[in-house]
Amino acid sequence: MPKLHAGKAPAFCMAVALTLLLAINAKALNHGPKPNVVFILVDDLGWKDLGIQGSVYYQTPHMDHLAESGMRFTDAYTPAPMCSPTRAAIMTGKHPTRLKITDWIPGDNSQTCKLVSPSTRCQLPLAEKTIAEVLKSYGYKTFFAGKWHLGSCGSFPEDHGFDLNKGGNDLGHPVGGYYAPYQNPQLEDGPPGEYLTDRLTKESIRFMEKNQNQPFFIFLSFYAVHWPIQGCKRLLAENQQRKKHQKHSGPPNRKERGATTKLWQDDPAYASMVQAVDENVGRFLAKLAELKLADRTIVILTSDNGGLATLATKCSIPTSNAPLRTGKGWCYEGGIRVPLIIYAPGVTRGGSTCTVPVTSMDLFSTILDLVGLPLQPSQHIDGLSLLPLMQGKTSLGRKAIYWHYPHYNGCRGTPSAAIRVGDWKLIELYEQNKVELYNLKNDIGEERDLSAAYPAKVKELRGMLHAWQKKVGVTPPKVNPMFRQYGSPQSLHLGP
């Protein structure tokens, strides 16, 4: 196989690399050497940002083919509509409310809004045992590349079980942009014109090549496709050209409680960022196949929250999650439902899909189950292993999935909580002092509030939500006695 270079992923990359994955005569993962684990986290990647998820504009053949090689979870959720809480949940297997990390770090606690939000913890506690620490204790070499955003010095990836860290720190976005110089103290600058997404993949491949003869855990955490929306130059022109041929029906935007939600996917710069991620996923998987590691490597790909589809102004919104409602920063489906693909050779059946609701906390115990290590239920207390679903089961026996996001944010989301039970979802809006009820099977876009028609269901779900909040020690927002003095909320940040 020809060597692939950053920014030079040829058209046959998908066909060669991922067809090899499909063609492998995989052995069961619990025999022979410990399997490797590769976790790919794409920042702000929306539920509909992949072709296999319904996008007709974004080019994602490599991620689509990865889904065709393994299992795609259609109803995968993050435990919060913002990044840091989800990242903490993935690392620990615990709900962000238990960790007291409920907003992006350090958050934006406005004192001029109607409610005062509780403060969020600004570092992942060192007492928590991360998935990296567990794997390392069993002989894995561990590597982190990209966005960390779980604390400052003393709480970096290397403080939480990673042998090597390239680019992970307290920064929530690339302050120097996506082109070198990056202004990232944990990542040496590359040559002028180097694209950050390419560089992080290059570092991950280098680690894999060096450690291919022992079990490894690679956490490739792309800064893309997070703001700033800075297109990949080598791909921008073709996405601008494709935009000219796009056809849309219906309005381009909709209003949402003082905000605007984008309904069309038509931003060439954002499209080129998504495509750059996809090319690099293909480049990494091609190297995995070239090194003959594909039959012993689990690959997980997901996002940390919904796509950035809702803002105060329609001018700068990069993507759309439609038919899902809203986006990042909101507890509607667009803010919390995300792509999730798991490829586990010898376990997952190629092209399979799972409609059972799952969440980010499940991935900790899932990894342990897949590599044949003992579960640690006292740590991943809020997660369930997804292995039974990969083996054909149709239920995990879970009663509900919960959310608690008591914060305001620059996406114009307001403090809220939610619960999903079966097809039913209830959202409690703290500022509005109301609840909304939706049946997601019949109304995935959450357009028809059924709370007035089903008061018994509202009482049932609200009671379950409040009981869970009491159990995990939720801190709710409080009424701001100074609100009338200020009159209107100050400008809030989008998050890092």
C-alpha cells in the first residue's frame, strides 16, 4: 500500500483501507494478545454531519465506510450539550453531575440572567480513575492527541494515565487557528501551512508505528470541527463548487426562543473541515491496515455534543442538525444526539445498526468488556457495557437516560434538564418554569409538545427525573435577586 501523507489522502484510501477491514478473517478479541483501542473524538460533530447519517453536502466516505464495517448507534447521546462534561464522562464512566463538571470549563456564569447557575468544577479530579489509567495498569501504552479541556497544569492527559500527550491542555479551541503556528505549548509547531487536523493524525500514526508490537490505547481528539470555522485550504474550492449545485426546500432558518437555528447544510468552510477530518480518519485506518493491526484493533468514533446549529444570529451558524431541533448548548435532540460508530473485529457485524438509546458513559465499560478486562462498576457507575447490543441483544435493561444542564451559554440555551424513557422525552425548562413532552418515535424534531395531552406521563417522567437528581446530588440554578436591576442578560461566550 502506498504511504499516505497529511493532506494527500487519495480517492482509493477508503476503498483500500476499509475494504481490508471488512475482508479480514477476524479472530475473537478475547484470544491472543490484548486488542488495541483507538478512540476518535470529533469536537462538535453533529448527528447529521456524516453521509451515512443523512448529509448530502458533507463528504465523509471514510467514516461512512467505518460504519459499514461495524455498528452504528442511531440513538447515541452525550450527557450534556457542551464539551467538557461529555469528555469527563467518557474518561470516567460517570455522569457529569457526579463530577460537578456540568458546563464547559471554566464556564460563563452570567450574573445578569434571570437565574444564577451553579459553578462548574474546573479540573477533572485526580482521584478519578480514567479509562487510560485502567488500560495502562494492564500493560497498555497510552497516547493522547488534540483537545483535552479537562483542567489546567496538573490535570493534563499525562496526569490522568496517558504516557504521551500531543496538544492536550486547558484550551477548548485552537487559539492560534488551524494552521501553524498553533500557539499550543503542548504541540511543537510544524512547517508553515500545516493543518492541525493533519498534524494530530500524523502524531497518532507515529505513536502507533512505534508501539505496534504491544497493546496501545490511542485517544485521537480532533479540535475540529470546533470554532473558529477555518476551512481546509486544499478542500475549500471543491466544497464551494459543490455548494452551487445544492438544492434545498423549505426555509433556511427557524426562530427558537431568541435564537436562530440553521436548517441547511451549506457552509463550504465547515464542509471542508468535516472532509479534512474524514480524510484523516481514512489515513489513520489505512496505516492500521498496512501495519496488519486492523484485526486486533477496536475503533470507536463519536462526538462530544451536537453540531453548532443555533446562535443569536443566523450569519455565523456553520451547520444544521435538521430534522433534529436546535444544536449545541440545548437539551433538544440537536444538542445531545451524536454519531457513534464502533468497529470491533470478531464482535460487530458489518453494516449493523442499533436503535437502543445509549450514552457516553457507556464507553468506559464497553472498552473493558471488548478487551476482556474486568469491569470496575464502582468507577463507571453511570454506564452500561454495549457489548450485549453488539452481540445481538435488543435491550440493556436501562430505565432512563438523564440530562442536567443548569447553565446559560452563547448558543442561547437556557438552564434545563431532561429525561428519555423509551420513546418519551421530557424537558424541564428552569427559566420558563415549564416542562415539555415529546414522543421521539413520532416526532424526532420535537415539534409537538404533548405535555397537556398526557399529564400522567408528565408526572411519571418528572418524578423519575427529580428522584435521579436527588440521588446524584444535583445543584439547581437559583433565582437571581439582581435580575430586574440589570434588565437583560449580558453577552455570553459560545464556549471555548
